[in-house]
Amino acid sequence: MIFEWETEKERLLKFIKIPPKKKLEWLRQMNEFIVKSSSKRDKLIRWKLRKIL
């Protein structure tokens, strides 16, 4: 069992150690998953937001 939680500083340090290329790959995979699992309505909303911004 975990009796101690990591501090915010420890957590940030852990994420800083991950290479940028790997972080970008994770983001790409998450984006692909979201697009595949979204409804037509959700896709339309995202498309409109992109158009505005």
C-alpha cells in the first residue's frame, strides 16, 4: 500500500525527465483516440472552435 503521496515538486520532476519526443507522441495518440471516439456533434463543436481561434 502507498502511505505517502508524492509532492508536487516530485511529480513535476518525474514529468520533466520524460523526453519531449515521447510527450508529443503521447499527445498525438490521445488526439487520435479522441477524434475516433467523438460523436459527430463533438467533432462539429471542435471544428467550429478551431475556426474561431
